[in-house]
Amino acid sequence: ATDEFIHRFEREVQLASQLMHPNTVEIYDFGRTREGQPYYVMEYLDGVTLSDLVAETGALPPGRAVHVLRQVAAALREAHQRGLVHRDVKPDNVMLCRRGEDDVVKLLDFGLVKDVLREETRDVTKQIRILGTPRYMSPERIVNPSDVDARADLYALGAVGYFLLTGRNTFEGEDSQDIANQVLHAAAPRVSQTVPSVPEALDALIAACLEKDRSKR
């Protein structure tokens, strides 16, 4: 592991361990082994990621999608209230688990989290472009990875919502550069173009999250 990786690892666990929301993965302990290897201990989750779920079952009905998105939004709300921006919300980083009931959401992987309330002591954003997933990145994250706030997570949440409701990604391309170019310049498709029966308010909400101008989200 490189020094950069270890720094990001320890920073992730220090920030994520502040979060207490039941829809955020819980961290029990962290530190270093006698040999100096960094580690952290998180709760065991028995479930599937949203990516795997849609691959297996196809698009979700609106009611179930709303139930999932509400929980992701609730987890993000706590993070945002603490000045933390996740920066990597995507279907692979959201799990559905059984916790006495079905479809309990757990938001995972705070490896790219940004603390907007405190100055960074070192640059941990220089590899964000490579580490992030372009189709779930907001336009401002692609242009300047360090210039993001909570509205970047709202864009990603909208892209996740579109994926759940349609079974498709908002943008497809031959490579990451092609996708990033579409995120910057192509209008995001409406859910209703693929699923005409989607409730009008839900269609509008997803579209609002996917606005390129963050002041409109």
C-alpha cells in the first residue's frame, strides 16, 4: 500500500466513524496491527448491492425505488449536516439488507469523502478523477474534483434513482472520457422517456437532481 492509500484509508475511517445513522455502514473499531498494518472493523452486512439487484431483477417499481432512495437520502443528510460530502454515491456503494425487514439500506465506502468544514492538510483529491465513477459524477466534480459540496451527492442520488427506475445508466459511452463529456454537455434523459408510467412528481424530482447547474438541484 502506498502512503497515499494509507492516508486515504485512515482518513476515511476517522470521518466515517463519526456517522451514526442506521442507513450508514457502522464502524466498530480501527487502528494498526503490531506490524503497522492499518485496519478497521465494520458491521457484517448480509445483502446485495443495488447494481446486483437490478442485474438480477431489472428495474424497480416506483414504490420500492422511493423506499430505497429515501433511506439513501437520510444517510446523506446526516453526513451533509456534519460537513461531509460522500463523492462516490453509486449503485455499487449501496446495499439492501435484511434487518428484521427487507430492503434496509446501507450506504458504503466513504473512501472519497470530503470534509467541507475543515481545510485539508494535504491533497487527497488528485486521484479522484480516476477513482470516481464518471456516470455518477456531477459536472462540477469532473471539472474540478475539489470544488464540490452536498449538491454533488444530490446529482449522484438522482443518477442512482434513474438507474433503479429504468434499469439503465443515465449515460453510456465507449469509455470514461466519452461518458464524462456527456455528463458535462448532454441533457440528462428523463425517467418518463423509458418508463412512461412513472409518477410525474418522481420523474420531476429525479430530473431536478440531475440538473447540470448545481444551483438548480
